[in-house]
Amino acid sequence: MSRQIPPFGLRMPDKLRVQLKELAETRRRSMNAQIIVMLESGMAAEKAASGQPS
């Protein structure tokens, strides 16, 4: 069963896009997968910093 996730447009500076693409290639991930990993990590860090449970 596949998940139905609607597309989400994201505008970002060209320099950031290039850096993200290079990082994703290094990690052998798609850019989308790399963005998700980084967002999840950032969300966990924000929760930890604010004392919220995971």
C-alpha cells in the first residue's frame, strides 16, 4: 500500500539548493528524503530544547 502525500512546493535560495543537492548525493538520498531527515532532526532538537517529550 502506498502513502498518498500531496506535493508541497518549496522555494529556497539557489545556493542552499545546491548545498542540499550535494549533501543528498553524498548520503545517497533524494533531495526530498534529505529534507525530511533534516526537518525531523530539527523538530526533535526544538522539542528537546523546549523540554517537550519526544
